[in-house]
Amino acid sequence: GAVVSQHPSRVICKSGTSVKIECRSLDFQATTMFWYRQFPKQSLMLMATSNEGSKATYEQGVEKDKFLINHASLTLSTLTVTSAHPEDSSFYICSARRGSPPYEQYFGPGTRLTVT
Amino acid sequence: AQSVTQLGSHVSVSEGALVLLRCNYSSSVPPYLFWYVQYPNQGLQLLLKYTSAATLVKGINGFEAEFKKSETSFHLTKPSAHMSDAAEYFCAVSDGNAGNMLTFGGGTRLMVKP
């Protein structure tokens, strides 16, 4: 149990377009989901925390108008990178926190975004 | 505020040798501590976690870690390295709740020589 999926696993888009990444908890309800960003050979940096039914909380330095996060249900959160630029190319990883004990986080497999 | 420092961004060991990956943390509250492994182009897999119970924690794939409050450390060890252990390892801390946001260390790339 406790499986988190992400779709797509890889995406290539042109500069100026928008890309949506989905994060799903497949066998549990997630009241909270986290979005992380990982640059090559670097660690994970938390971008934002999303709670089901409310606005996401963004970390300092993360543009909320550029990285739109929606957590419309207990099993789905989406990250939309708007007007993507090459510097947005990165590995995006989500994690989902159980809404019932044990309140642990489970990570998705990640999405590789390349902006050309 | 909390932070994690992983000493050594790259560690190289021979197959069969002891693996030691170092992690020191800073936290204003009793911490929950985690070790994750990441293979290329994949997400994170939990190796083990400390949640204020036993200070010596055993995880998957033969790894274990010991929480030492006096040293604010949570080093990861494995008695005998396998080639398949070659990966990136991340130490992380959360503020007293396993489901709260995680702060990650910079990561350590483990290389295993035949």
C-alpha cells in the first residue's frame, strides 16, 4: 500500500507553453501533498505545501503565479508550470501525506521536465 | 528551524567494505529523521526512519542508522557494500511529525568499486 504516482514521467515542452504535472495517491487519502524540485546533482528543495480544498503555501522565493498548485481532491494534486522557460527544466517530485495514522509521507517517482 | 548536513558529497567504497554515510542535523524540537535512497531518474525510497523510539534503527537492504542526540547525528551504515547500493542517499529531518515537511541534506553519492 501507500503508492504515489506522477504523470507524466517525462515531458518536453517549448518555451512559453504551460505544463501540468499530476500527483496521485493511489491507495490512501492524502490531506496534504508536497511539491519538491531537484536540480541535477542537487538535493530536493520544497516548493510548496498543498492541503486539500485550500490554497497552497509556497516557500520563499517560489513564484506562486508561475507554479500553480491545485489540490482539488484527497487523491490528486496538480502542479502547472506556466509560461515555462529553460531555467524551469528540472526534476519535480511530489509526496503525499496520509490523512489518517500513520501520518507519513510517501514519494512519487518524479517528473523530468525539459523546456526547449 | 531545522537543517541537515551530509558530510561528503561523494563516498567511494569497495564491494564488501563497510558503508558509512554521515548526517548531522539541527532542530529546535525533537526530530524525526529519515534516510532515503534515490536511483537515477527515480523518486525517493525510504530506507529507514527514527521516530523517537529505539535509537538504533534497522532499515531495508541491510542498512541501519543510530540516533545520537549528544552528537546531533544520524549516520547510515551497512556492514558490506553491494554493487547495487550505488546510488544517491539523502538524510532528512522533520519537526517531530513524520508527516510534516521534510528538510533534506545535500545528498551523498555512494560509489561501489568491484
